Amino acid sequence: MVFFPIERMIQLLIFILPAYVANAAPVVFGTGASKMPIDFRIKFIDRKRLLGGGKTWPGFFVGILSGTIVAAITSQLMPFYPAMDMHISVGFMLSLGTMVGDTLGSFIKRRFDIKHGKPAFLLDQLAFLLVAIAFVLPWRPEFLDWAGFAFLLIATVVLHSCSNVLAHRLGLKKVPW
Ligand code: CTP
Ligand code: MG
């Protein structure tokens, strides 16, 4: 990482923060106890749940709201940190993309017969990130080039794994993934 200055890493992490917060918020706020699954318990043609019990409407909206609030805060950093490139509407798109990607990830997991809550390495970590970034491509900041993208892929796998172990230790998640 000699060619990748630390300021650039921080810049990328602050940019993607709304997506991380949107992804974590349903766990932190414990929305899973809700009886409002996104798929309304509908089954797909393979007779398995469309999305499963881990994806709820309150979780979906809590994620979007939390991520957008974080973007409202980080966008205020610009006067102090001119390299920061965030606008609340971009943060909203990052958060929306995160929740859509997370839902899509569950759809794929169910098709492969992976029960909700069971791990799917890389899909769990990256589905939300890829869709979040896809949703903001038209407003992509200069620093989010291929190298920046590669950094975020690696950083997200590492941070996602660490944060889930932490959430497990804190009693927020039953499983450490
Ligand atoms: N959650 C929610 N609504 C969402 C996303 C997440 O209520 N739209 C809550 C659920 O309690 C879920 C928990 O956050 O169990 C953890 O999210 P995640 O790991 O994404 O879901 P899993 O339960 O692992 O389900 P899946 O296998 O479908 O990813
Ligand atoms: Mg999970």
C-alpha cells in the first residue's frame, strides 16, 4: 500500500460510511423482531422463501434513514476537509443502494438454499457495497477510481468481518458473521 496514501484511504472510508452505517443499522436497532418481512413470506418458484425472515421493512427503512443522516453529517465536513466529497443526496443513494444490494444478496442466498442468518462469504460482505457504488456512479468522486474501488472491496471484507465479531461479542448478533 505504499502507493496508496493514508489520506486517500480515509477519504474513501468517509465517503462510503453511509453505506456501512445503513448496512449495520438494522442489527444495532434490532429491527429483526418485527413481523414485517419484505417478502411478505411469499415463496419463489423453487418453493423457498423469496428473501427470508432476515429482511424486514423496518430494517430496510432504518438502514436508509441512518445512512442518510450520516451523510448529512459527513457532508458538513467539507469546509474543514475540502477533499471530502459528499452530498446528502449521494448519501441517500448510497444507503438505498446498500439496502437494495443487501436484499438482492438474500435473494441469491435463498436460491442456493443457504438459510437466513447462515454465512455466504463475499456475498454477505460485498453485495451491498457493489450495489451502493453502482447507485452513485453518476456522482462518483474523482478519488473513487479503480484503485479506490479495489481498496474499498478489501477494506469492506475486513471491516465487515471484524464488526460482526464485535456485534456478536456485544450480544447484538447471535452469530459472529
Ligand atoms: N435486518 C432487518 N431488515 C433488513 C436487513 C437486516 O431486519 N432489511 C436485521 C435482521 O434482524 C437480520 C439482521 O438485521 O437478521 C442481520 O442482517 P443480515 O446479516 O443482512 O441478515 P441475515 O439474518 O443474515 O439474513 P440473510 O441470510 O438473508 O442475509
Ligand atoms: Mg447475515
